Amino acid sequence: MSENKNKNFATETIHAGSIKDTYGSLGLPIYQTSTFIFDSAEQGGRRFALEEDGFIYSRLGNPTNNAVEEKLAALEGAEAAVSTASGMGAITSSIWPFIQAGDHVLACGTLYGCTFSFLNEIRKFNIDVDFVDMTNIEEVESHLKDNTRIVYLETPANPTLDIIDIEEVSKIVKARSKDILVIVDNTFSTPFLQQPLKLGADIVVHSATKYLNGHGDVIAGFSCGSKELMTQVRLVGQKDFTGAVLSAHDAFLIFRGMKTLEIRMKKHVENAKKVVKALQEHKNVEKIYYPGLENFKNHDVAKKQMKDYGAMITFEVKGGIEAGRTVMNNVKLCTLAVSLGDAETLIEHPATMTHSTYSEAELKEVGIAPGLIRVSVGLEDSEDIINDLTQALDLIK
């Protein structure tokens, strides 16, 4: 593996994880194999006993996957990473090894819909789960229990972009017990904008489907952290619980996509700021959610822990859900689709799409309004994105 210590972020995106193969390939080879040949029965035994490094079976590790794992670990400042077949594969593989019946999980109230659903489902296994507003640090402290094992959060949160102080949460949690794990979903920020491990988190998870890959052609996830924790994620969470193994071909696509992560994120953010400004000036926009706005709750926290404010925007329009549908049904350039972080600008309706797992009461409690629209600002010319949103907003009567 290449040595990339103390390199700048852009250099790491390109060179971290690179391998030298037999033929001197510049591009990452795709090791399209299910199993690996042992030199001897003794070697096979040693590898299964974890006495010798090396590959056994692609469900347990693959050189192509290993390369992209090393790349993301370098970018997140982690000792190790585990690639998975989806973002939910990463999240569930990072939780299962560390909980058992009778334990307590504390999570932020606003989460990706499937994460929220999963945390509700595990209650059937006698796992106690509480959802609280972690933008208020006192809520975290007051809800920790003697049996708390995991504190789970997203920041910026999906879709309201709530900003949670990772450093403060981690300090409070570790003061209570060093055995409680702090897990942060860093999908919206990517390591270019935010590095939770450096702020005290134990595990960082990603849906690599989004910005890390960046091209809308892969479903994938990652978990990052210490070697000790990642061994549990791989050999218990992934191997024994979820089986959510990323294919070597998809690992190759992510490895290639991540080479342009810094360039893409800079353009995404630049475009998003221009779109926010245009939305602020439109008469039919009632409220804008964006961490870069000085009046946004916990803007100062975002300024402290993020390099910039991201490229996700949510906003409410005058006229509620029907007016929102008018906008979404009349965009010409923006694409009406879930997911985010693609080159294309994507627009969707959280209440009935990505967060449909929330009840009406739960949506109201966490501030996901019926008329809320989520936009993942893409890489098109910002003027074209703004013109498209403007013409659709103009149709609201």
C-alpha cells in the first residue's frame, strides 16, 4: 500500500489506498473473485485463526475493497474502515455488535427515515431506544442512563439540517462512561467538510451512495474507527448479522469517484450558497434551512466543526404541501428523485418519501413540515439551477 502520511486532503483522495499489483496497473484492479487460494492447509488455518494477514473469502475482505477502505480511513483520520453494500448496511453493522437485550440507545430525533425505522425495530429485542433533540446538549445529558451503550446522531441531520455539537456530545458521553460509543453519520458533510473522529466520536458511518461516490451509480456504505472497533463491525456486524458485503466492482467505482471528492464538494457548496441566496429573495419561499445562514440554529457550532456548510438545502413554500407539489412537479432541470450527492440536482418531498417511516405526529415533533422540500444541489451551472427553481416557484398561486 502507498504511504500517504501527512498529505493534504486532495492528495489523499487521489493516492491513499493505491496498491502496486503484479503488472504495474495505475488504475485499481478489480479482484472479481469469491475466494482466495491458500499456499498450504497450515496457511489457511492460520488465516482463519487470525494469526496471519491475508485474504480468505470476499465476504471477509477483498483487495479492491481493502483499497477503498484505506482511502476513506485516511480521509476520516481513522485507523480502519469497513465497506458495506449500503448505507444502512454500514449503520446496522456498526450497531449490532455493541448492543444486547437490556441495553439503551440514545439517538437524535431527526434521522434518515430508514435509520429511524431500524432503531424503532430493535425495540422488539428488548433494546431501549430514546430519541431526543441533540441540538440541546442538556437533552443528551439528561437522557443518558446506566445501561446506555450507544449515542447515535446525524449532523447535519436529514432533512432539517440540525447541527449537533459533536465535541460537546462526546465529552458529556465519555464523562458518563468511556464504554458508551458515539456514532456519527457523516454522509451530508463527507470528511472534506467534517471529521467527527477528531471531535471525539468513536465510529463514523457513511452512505457512500451519496457524495463519496458522487455519480449516482452505486449503493454502498462505510464504517470508520479504531482497528478494534472495525474488527467487531467486520467480523460480527457484517459477517454474522447483516452480510452487507460490497462488491469489488462497486468498490472500484467508489475508489475512482473519491479521487474528485474535494473538487466536487467545493463546487457543490459554491452552488448551494448561490441557490440559498436566490431562495431568500423569492416571494413564495417561507423558510430556508441551511447551516450557513447566520440565523440558523447552532450556526456557530457548524462554523466551529465544519470546514463549510454543505450542499443540502431544505425550504418551505407558502401554500404548504400542495404548493410544494407544484414546485416538484414543474422543475425542468432539477430531477425529482430521492438520494443526494450526485452531479445532478435532486429534489424530493421528505414527509412522503425519505421520511415516510415517521408518523404524522413524529414528523411534527421533529420539525419536518408537510410542505418541506429537500434539494441536493448538483454540479450544473448555478444560474441554470436557480432559473429552474425560480420558474417552478413562480407557478405557486
